[in-house]
Amino acid sequence: MEIKSNYAAVTNNVLKTVEIDQKLAALNELETNRFLWAPVLNALQRSVVNDVQMLHLKGQQTFVKEAARQIGTGATAKTIPGAMTENISLFIDAKDCNAGQQNYTKYKETLCESDFFVKSLGRRDGFVIDGTLSSPTADPSDPSRSFITFALVSHFPEVRR
């Protein structure tokens, strides 16, 4: 009888160890697969277009928790573990100091053709103009020049972790 109780205790400890190892592996995967912003900034600094000046850059990273759920009933029931869904968006406000040449379109195309963004977004049309272009505004430092402001937005593919 004592052997059976020792065997049960060891088996329970092994199961707990396996469960802890699975949790550690999941945490390690979450840590190593996290989104890094440095490559985004590097790609942006390599995507320069004359007469376009970035005014504001906003990165938005949100996580949505999905609860575990059970599919089926009885002996065939399966539990799908909970997860986190990561959503990442990039917002750029910029100004085009030579609107006649439509440099805002060239800037958008340059970002869309960047190797990093093509790879990360999975497509070559990853940036879109958000809203409408502003009307030409006189440059306060040189009233003989004017500029327009525009906004670009990009949404990275949703990742389930």
C-alpha cells in the first residue's frame, strides 16, 4: 500500500512538473516572439523622401485576452486554451512641403516598398492615407512656401499568442 501512495505522489509531481514546463515554454515563446519597435524605426529612417517631414509617429499595440473554451461534450470534449491576440498599428502624421509634386504619394509608396514593411505586413499596400489631405498652408518660416499635412496608417497582421 505504501508503494502505491508513493507512486501516486511521484506521478502527481511529474504531472505538475510537466504543467510548469508547459507554462514556462509559453512564457518563453511570448517573450521571444514579441513585437520589437526598433526595426520599425530603422525602416522609417531609411524611407526618406525629399520635401516630406514626419511630424508625429504613434505606435499602438493592444492585447485582447481570449478565455479558454470547451468544444463538444462528454468524452469527446476538448478544451481550447485561452490566448492573447496582439494588434499593432502605426500612425504617421507628416507634411509635404512641395504639394505640387505629390510627394506624400511618393512617401507612401516608399514605405509600402520597404523590405521590412513588405515582410512584416505581408503585402505591398500596407500603408493608406488616413482621412483627407489638408488644404495648403503658408509656411510660418517662409511665407512664400506652403505645405499640406497628411496622415498614413498601417495595421500589422493580428497575432494570436
